[in-house]
Amino acid sequence: MKLLAIETASEACSVALLIDGAVTERFRVQPRGHSELILPMMNELLAEAEVTLSGLDAMAFGQGPGSFTGVRIATGVIQGAAFAADLPVMPVSTLATLAQRCFREQGKCRLLPAFDAGMKEVYWGIYEVSDTGVVRQVVADEVSLPKAVTLPEGGDWHAVGSGWKSYGEQLCLLLGGSLASINPDLLCSAHDVAVLGAADFAVGQTVSAEQALPLYLRDKVAAKPAVPPI
């Protein structure tokens, strides 16, 4: 299959192209300017692979939670591109994406991704790796004060993401001996959006371009952004 994935919810802006299981990626850490970077990165990857948008089978994007502006950029771009090429879309949790990257690069199988959500809160998830090599959600992603996060069962959990940099002391006190390691600097990557998107595509978990909406955990509302020109 041919799948294009984008991720702009954090400081990193990235695009990945998955073709028959092989992934190529453009990844750049730049706190601002994702809206200027994302389309040229998409076009560059597609041109190098000699693939057009209409030649893809599907698209995937990091739907959040994360930077409000970054999530809306990804959503708007994916809606516009998928609508223009009449492609199905796989929205992918950014917390799942971060967990998947930690598994892919470090082999960790019990994962606690967390982002700083502002307002003294964290976006929080609990994930384990399935037999197929993709992460699965243990409980629904949530936003809460650090002291109110859902506690995982058992031990050997690996913490990842900016929430552990901002609130690591509080979270460590809460989780006690459950933690095996902490990596607060890892960022989301479109490579892992592509992997998770392909897994969803294989079981028919897709939506139309119009239904590809951002995930805002704080207010539980997914507002449809304006579709930018492609």
C-alpha cells in the first residue's frame, strides 16, 4: 500500500511516506513555522518516490492532543489533500504516536506518554505493545492535573514525552516503583503515524476527509478547521 502521514502537533514537523511497509521520512525540529514547512516536505517526498496524491491509497495524521495550532495545521492540510485526491484518512492519537516511536527505537513495551497541556495539566496515555508490534490503548487518553492521572497496573512502565519534563517530580512521586525509565525529550514522528495509520487501514478503520477532525481532550470538542488550498 501507499500511505502519506503528517505530524505537526509538537516542536517537530514531519512527513512520512509508507510504500509496501518501507517508510521514508522528512523530520525537522522547529518550534514555529510548521504551516510553511509541511507542504514542501510533502511534495518533496512524493516527488522523490514518483508518487502523486491520487496514487496513494490513504493518508494519516496526528490528530492530537498537542499544540492547538499544530493540530489544526495537520488537520487542515490532511482534509484539503484527502478531499482533493478522494482518499480515506486515518486520524492517529499523538500520544499513541509517541508511544509507538519509543517502542520502535528503544523496544519498550509498556509506555506512559505525556505532554505538557498548559494550565498546569498534562495530556496522558497508557499504552502496551500488541502481538502485531503496534501500541494499543489501555485506557482512553485524558487531560488532568498531574496528581489526578490514571495509575497503570503493574511495573516496568517507561515514561516518555514533555509532560515528564514539566511535571516529572510530581508524576514520579505518584507512580513510585512502577517506572523503569524516563525519556522526556522524545518527540512525535510521522514515521509512527504512518505505521499506526497502516494498521488502522488494514482493519478498515478510516474516515472521510470531512470526518478527519482534531482531538481536543480539554473541551471534548473537535471543531472543523478551514481547509487550506493544496
